[in-house]
Amino acid sequence: MAKQTDLTLSDDERKLALHSLREFASQHLDEELTELQAMLLLDHVLSDLGPVIYNQALQHARGFIEERAADLDAALHRAEFPLTSKRRR
């Protein structure tokens, strides 16, 4: 089994996430976060909450794939020995 790694963001994603956190704090918490505060908060969210979100996303993906696989079985199933079973009737 592959080793689970911490969630990481690209540089652009990280910049957008930091901006989003700072905007949220400003608009909803009446708090102006410094760049360092936003970075610390983002790192905490990724390390502490990231695995919960990751696991939930995996569960959703698994359910989606299992539903599609069940549909595939029904759509692709073919009767075995169709000519023989017709002759027996």
C-alpha cells in the first residue's frame, strides 16, 4: 500500500488559499491576518483537517466508482449458452 503523504498545494494554489483565508478573516471575523498568520493557519488546516477531507473524498469516489461498476455489470452481462437454453424450451 502506498504511503499517505501530507496534502500539498502548488505555489499558485497556496497563494490563492492564503488570499482566501485573509479575505475570510477580514470579512467574517473582523480580523486582519498577516501573511505569516495566514500561512500558519493554512498549514494547520492542511495537516489537521486535510486527512478528514481527503478520506471523505475517497469515500465519495469509491461510491461513485462502485455504482458505475454495478451499472457496467448489468449493461455488459450476456446470457451464457443462449442457443442451448432456447432449444430446451
